[in-house]
Amino acid sequence: MLDVERSLAAAQNIEVEKKACWSNALSAFLFHKEFHKGWYVEGWAVPTIKSIRLPLEHGWVELENGSVIDPTFAVLGHRNIEYFPGLKLTYEEAFSLARKGAKLPHIRSYGSGGMAYLPYQEAYWLSLQAATGKEWRKERIKPEKGYHPEFNVGAR
């Protein structure tokens, strides 16, 4: 569940950019020490915007208690959001990405736009079902040739 108050407070301490949810989430995660026991998350979110529900690739912070810190959607005024995590990184893993200057979203380094990582695929199918209310046929997307999940930070 989105913690609007904490998300807005976190947004005040970083430069929130539109269409930069991953870097906004990573900045909030790294900047706020009280978030360090949680996770930087890349996955799918389904906000309700003008009564329309669309699954969107998105980034946020998840705390130990399950609450969500999402400076991007909080600043945009979105409140009714369902989150579907696909990739969760600890503080140490996220800090390593930031130190290396890795491109975000990190999930794209997993091949096939991130869909080679099965938890990310599952999050996609669940978000699509939540957005439409329909059961979707799940077709596994095959990893690209040469894909090795053990070489990716955060692979579980």
C-alpha cells in the first residue's frame, strides 16, 4: 500500500523528475537511511488514472512492513495504485548499481527487456490481470541467447 505522506516527504529531499520513476525511487532509497532495510523495486504498477487502469513498468521502494514509498506517483497525485514487484534489490545491491552508474531500469540488463527473468514476467501477467479483470494466457518468454542470470546483480 502506498504511504503517501512518507512518499511526499521523500520527494522533497530529491529532485523528482517526470518519467524517471526508477531513478526517483533509487535516489529516495539511497538518500533516506530509514529505507535501507527495505528494497529498491522494479516491476509493474497499475494506477487508476481518470478511471482507466493500465499496467506500467515502474520503480518504487518497498519497506519491511510492505508499505510502498513512491515519490513519482505521489507527486503526480496518484493514490489508487496496485504494485507488482518483479525485481527487488537490497540496499547493498542498489548502492552497487548506483556506484557503477548502471542504466535504469536494471531489469533490462536481464535480457528480453527484463522478461527473461521469470519473477518479472509473473509480475507483468498479474498486473495485466489486475488492470483488465481478465485471466491472461501466460506464455513464457524465452531468454535471449547467452543470457546468464547468475551474472546479474539481484538475480534470485
